[in-house]
Amino acid sequence: MVARVIPVEAFDLVIFGGTGDLARRKILPGLFRRFQAGQMPPEARIIGAARAEHSDDEFRALVADAVAEFMPKAAQDKEALAAFLQRLSYVAIDAKGTQGWSQLKETMRSDVVQAYYFSVAPALFGDIALRLTDNGIAGPDARIVVEKPFGRDLASARALNETLAKHFTESQIYRIDHYLGKETVQNLMAVRFANILFEPLWKSEYIDHVQITVAETVGVNGRGAYYDKSGTMRDMVQNHLMQLLCLIAMEPPYHFDPDAVRDEKLKVIRALDPVQPQDIVRGQYLGGGGEGSYLEDSENPHSRTESYIALKVAISNWRWKGTPFYLRTGKRLRARASEIAVTFREPPHSIFDDAEGWRENVLVIRLQPDEGMHLMVMIKEPGPGGMRLTQVPLDMSFATALGPEAAEVPDAYERLIMDVIRGNQTLFMRGDEVEAAWAWTDPIIEGWEARGDRPQPYDAGTSGPEDALMLMHRDGRRWREIK
Ligand code: NAD
């Protein structure tokens, strides 16, 4: 089955920070892939805007290099790449000054969708928003896209929301959490709400616990100084893991509509209990095998910032009372693997003698590397050995079910940028959602800061600190292996 591609409307997309790392690695190569897929109408244009002086051709060369580096396979289509580059132009602009704004105004068309991607440091969001509106550049339906981090606590997130709200309405603001753009994450909603099969079981009566794991093999890699001020709780849990938790735990929205979906996610965040100190494990990776430790990478020998965190989280509502959600995420772990595992309870009574062979049903939703889902079910072990039980995966691999082309799913950024052009906010975070997430996160961080907790060291290439294993063991449960 070949994926259907529906072209979007004509647009002018301005990428502030168009020469930066995120633009080069994700945004521009992603746009090229959408162009290649035939999703961009002939009138679509992309305008890079950043501080350095570049001609249009220099910017095009920079983009060609970025596509070759980050999407080498796509870049082999030289004809398509040349045609794509013709859509690009460049404006040298100073977010904090006057340079470039009148040129940008002349460049923008008023009769097409206008989108402004703020791929710059959050400290510049206010300056850019102000200049876009004060100079009469952004039209009344213009959309702005802002990147994480959206604040570092509730107060700063609120201040950022207030700043943006002076210039744009909530329906114009697209706060990116690229986890929501992942194919499997959206499939989670399809599986839950387009099938009758799971929803009746989707509650504490039938679900024992949920595990959410986002494991990385890389360290802080040259971002040590930034990371040390952030830490894993702010960098990963407050946004990505929280969003995944919301999609698993939320009530069915009345319609697949941006505000209906986001209302339900918000209710989940508001129902989260405060997390107790004994339900938090923080870790810091050690060095070895030629790689530095967290303390070396962050260049702060006294740092107490975590590069790993595991949490036991409770949701106080009718559906989830009694079903813990265990979250863990960290750097320099055994494998790069992100998954959600929903573990069901035991059947109320077993008619089989083979109690030892029995294992719980688990629905595993794998976000990376190989996106897909599988459901662990019990069957009879083949052969003449009597009624012995064994567990096998019912595999919902996209490649097998839909053909190899369907497995070539668009990158999260590609999908999200096209959603901005379509004006669909479903997969973007609303301001109140971000604030509620910080309101839950802040006391957790304040708690360990006030207690002076130190993160536990862990060996690189493992599954994290020993205490994280205990977090599960003491409840008679086990983490799934990271592989
Ligand atoms: P970067 O430092 O590589 O690029 C910053 C860009 O902003 C450059 O193009 C620079 O020219 C431009 N810029 C800086 N000051 C400016 C000014 N006064 N006026 C106009 N342009 C100016 O940063 P990045 O890594 O691309 O990150 C951009 C944003 O995206 C940040 O908010 C970052 O936190 C976020 N982000 C980045 C990544 C990533 O993988 N790089 C991932 C998630 C979020």
C-alpha cells in the first residue's frame, strides 16, 4: 500500500534560525522530503532568516549540504533537489534590531498561508513576535511555530506564553513536541479509539501497570553547559514522556479535534499526584571505554544534574486509581530504544495446570528504532507435550501489514510542519497544557533541590542506576529489558 499524499495549500514559510543546527538537521531536509513526496504546491516558498549575511545561492548551497549530510538517500535525487532549492531564499535579519525586517515584509505574500518557525533560542521569541507584528509583517491568520524548551519552570513558561499572547492568539501558536509527530504515537490514538477491542480493558481493573521508556546511547555531546542547567526531568519528562503518558491515559475525546484532544490531555496532567521522594531515582553516567563521564561532559565537577531519571507516577481518577505508570529516560544507556508497555493483569482464574508458563499480556508500542506494535499473548506450546503454555508476539509491524513503502514513514518534523500549513493544532501543545505540566514538575525538582539529593552514578552502557531496578522490584514488578 502506498501512502496517500494530499498537497497542502500554497505557503510562505520563514525559518528564523534557518542556518542553525535544528534547521539543518531536521526542518530543511524534512521539507525536501515533503517536496519530493509531491506535497508542496508550485507556489510554496521557504525563506531562511538568520543573523549572518548570505546570498540566496549561499543559503541554497547550505541547504543542499544539509540534505546530503542528513538525508543522503533523498539527496541522490539531484533533479528534485535542484527544483526544491529554487523554492528557497534568504533574508539576513537581526531578531533584536532593525536589520532585515523591511526586506522580509516585501518578501511575504498576503494571499497564501504564512508560517514563521522560531528555530532560535527562546530568549528571542519575544523579540521576533514583536517585530513580526509591529512591522505589519504577520497577517491575521499567520502561524508561529515555537521549539522546546518552552520555559524551565512554571513561572518562565507563563511569562513566555504571556509574551507570545501579546502578539498572537492561541490558535496561531504551534508549540512543537516532536514526539507527537511520530507515526506510532498517532497510531496509539488510532488503536485506542478506532477499535472496540482495547478500550473496555483500558483501566485499572485490567491493566496492572504501564512502563514508558525513552533510552538513549548518546551522552550530552557538546551540549553539556546547556544540559547542566536543564537535566533530564526538564529536558525529557516534562514534555515528551508527559505527552506519551497523556495519550495512554486520556479519556476518549468526543472528536479528533485539536481542542477536544488537548482538553483530555490536560485533564490527565491535572489528575497526576505529586511524586514522593521514594518514587524518584536520579542518575548520572560514569565514563569508560574512551567516553567521558557526565561530570566531565558537563564541565561541572560538582554537578548534581541528572542524566537519568525513573519515576513512579500515580493518576488520581476513576480509570487509573491503582495502576502505576513507571517512567524512565536517560543518556548513555544500553540501547537507543523508546517504547510504551501496557501490562495487563492476570486472568481471574486459570483452568490450566501450567502456571509457570503463564506470562502477562503486554501491549508494546515501540516508538524507535523500529516503529511498530506487538501484543504478547499466550498460546499452547506446539507439540505433543500436553497443554503447556507459551507466550508469542502478535506482531503489528507496519512493513508486514502494509508493505515496505508504508514503513518508510515521514519523520516527525515533516508531519508537524505540514500540519502547521494545514492549520491543524491537534499534535501541538496548548499553552495551558504546558503550564500544567510545569506545575506538576516544579515541586518534584524543588523537592530534590531542597533535600540536596545527589544523583546516583551508573555505568555507561547499562540500563541505569541500581535503585531504578528497586523502584520496580519493591512492587513485585520488573522493567522490560532495554534492547
Ligand atoms: P543554533 O545555535 O544551531 O542556531 C541558532 C540560529 O539562530 C542560527 O541560525 C543563528 O543565526 C540564529 N540567530 C541567533 N541569534 C540571532 C539573532 N539575534 N537574530 C536572528 N537570528 C539569530 O540552535 P539550534 O540547535 O538550531 O536550536 C534552535 C532552537 O531549537 C533552540 O530553541 C533549541 O533549544 C531548539 N531545539 C533544538 C534542537 C536541536 O536538535 N538542535 C532540538 C530541539 C529543540
